[in-house]
Amino acid sequence: MVNLRSGRQDRLLVIMVWLLTVVVLGLGIATTSPILLVWGVLGLPAAVFLSYVHLRDTRSGPPAGSGGAAEPTSAEPTSAESGSTDDSSS
């Protein structure tokens, strides 16, 4: 499985999400526009979740629980393939 990790360059995207959320919410409050208020209120939990994921993925060290057990080593598929070719030739 692919190991997706946030990089430092993703910080700009997180800042942009927070900036747009605050602007939309501020405009919604200032103009009392219901649609802007809805988008601003929906944007807040999304920005918090995005920040949590970004901070979690930019920590130093491997993530807890990965342990490499889910990733097969290169020797395992080779031995399985050689065993299956022996069975098919018999």
C-alpha cells in the first residue's frame, strides 16, 4: 500500500483553507447571507480536520501501528511464485 505523508509544502494549502474559511464566515456574518454562513460553518470542521491530519503526518518518526507488517518482503512473493510454477509443471 502506498504510504501517503504530508510534506512541508502542504502547509500552504492548510493555511489557504483556513484563510478562505475565515473570509467566507466573516462575509457571511457581515452580510447576514445564509449560504455564506452555511459554507463557513461547514468549512470550520473541515479546516480543523485537515489541520489535524497535516500535523499528524508531519511528525517525525514512523506512524504508530504501521510496523511494516502489512508490507510483504520481496522474498515472500518469489518463493510463492516458484512454488506455484513447480505445482503447475507436475
